Amino acid sequence: MIAADSKDWSFSLLLESCTEHGVVRDIVRVTPTGRLSLSSAATYLGLRPKTLRNYNYRGIGPRSSKVGGRRFYHIADLDAFIGRVSAI
């Protein structure tokens, strides 16, 4: 599900996953240019932000860019990372 937030012109993706404890719902915020913040990208990948930061430091994470000192990820790069990891 995609919902627009008129307050800051960002979009939200509702992710649902089934676990042994039931259905887990997470909201991921996406900018109009398709970028996700570190915490939203980690949620999208099912990781903790610290793990994604560690992957980036070690050079094994998805491609990212820095804007104003903050790290952002594009959805296409996250999907490509998922494809690389699942192929291993």
C-alpha cells in the first residue's frame, strides 16, 4: 500500500511480513525522488539500522549516496542488493 503525506511530500510504503508471532507491519518513508533514509532502508531490507551501517562500512551493502551528511538509498539499489544476497 502506498500513501502520500502532504506535509513533507514523501510517500509511505506499508510492508507486511508473516512471522511465527503473526503479521508484522512496517511503514517505510520514501522521498519523491525514490530515496530512503538509513532507517527506512534497513526496515525495507528487514535489518537493523546498525547492521546496514556496518554493511556500508565494510563495503558489502547496497549502493548509497550522501546528501547533506545523511546517507540515502534508492529502492532499485535495495532491490538489486536483495537479488545479490538471495543468489548466494
